[in-house]
Amino acid sequence: MIAVATLISQLTLLGYALIRMPRDEGAFRFSGRMIRMKKTVLAPILKLSYPVAAGEGEMDYRSILRFLKARKPYVQATLENTANHNAVQSRQLIQRLYDEM
């Protein structure tokens, strides 16, 4: 429910900004003519924003798992951004890292 509220508020702010900013004559004015989509800039941003499952990205889970094992040993967690083809592999990676602690 919080995710829906966040999405609605962000879209509302974006809509207001897109309506207001082209009309504004201040320092924060916005024009579509100012936007340039260069591949050298856009490609790394899209690569970083693409969701990946646990173990497929650059995140090191050891410090998080160390904290969980020490202070919350029976906590349950979910694996976000997993699909049928990578869910088992992601769970096995997290389980192996947790067991090695």
C-alpha cells in the first residue's frame, strides 16, 4: 500500500513539474529542447537501473547477512526481482553466504 501511495505522490509531483516548469521564467525552468539523449550517458544509467536478482549484480551481501545472523537469526526475508529462471540460484547463493558466516 505504501508503494502505491509513493507512486501516486511521485506522479503527481512529476505532473505538476511538467506543467509548471515550461511556463516558469526562473532558474528552474524546463524545456524539452534542453534534453539530449546521448548513448554514452543513457546506456550506463539504464544498465544501473535494470533490476537484477541476488548474485547477478555487484552487491555484497556479507555485511547484511552477518548482521542478520548475529542479531536476527530467525528473520524471514524475500528475494526481490527473482523470476523462475533465477529464483533457485539466488536462494542458494544467499543460503551459502549465510552458512559461511
